[in-house]
Amino acid sequence: MFSVGKRRVPVGAPAAVGSGLIAMALGALVAATAGGGLGTGNGLGGAYVALLLGLIGTALGGRALTRSRHTR
């Protein structure tokens, strides 16, 4: 958190949401363009992991944003 005047602005939660959305978008792009299946070296396994972790990061960041707005 950092202060803007008397108001404290959370930094971690919006960063988690943004990073999660980017991870999901890039994971979907790699999954859509990868030729072959798992184990062929095209990064399909990593794309699935990026989609899963991006979804988790977005959900947790959204939850943190919601909680920070309710406590004010």
C-alpha cells in the first residue's frame, strides 16, 4: 500500500488481477497456436499451467479488492 494524501491505495490486489488476466490471455494464445499434444515440446503443458495460475491469481486478487473496499 502507498498513501495518496490521507487515503491508502492498495497495490497488490490490482497487480494480482492484472497479472492473472495477462497470464490467462498468453496461456490461451499458446494453447490455441501449439501444434501437437502434451509432451511434444510445444509448450502446451505450460499453457495449461498459465491458464490455471492466471485464473487463481485473478480470483484471489478480486477477492482482495472486494475485501479492501468493504473495510473502508
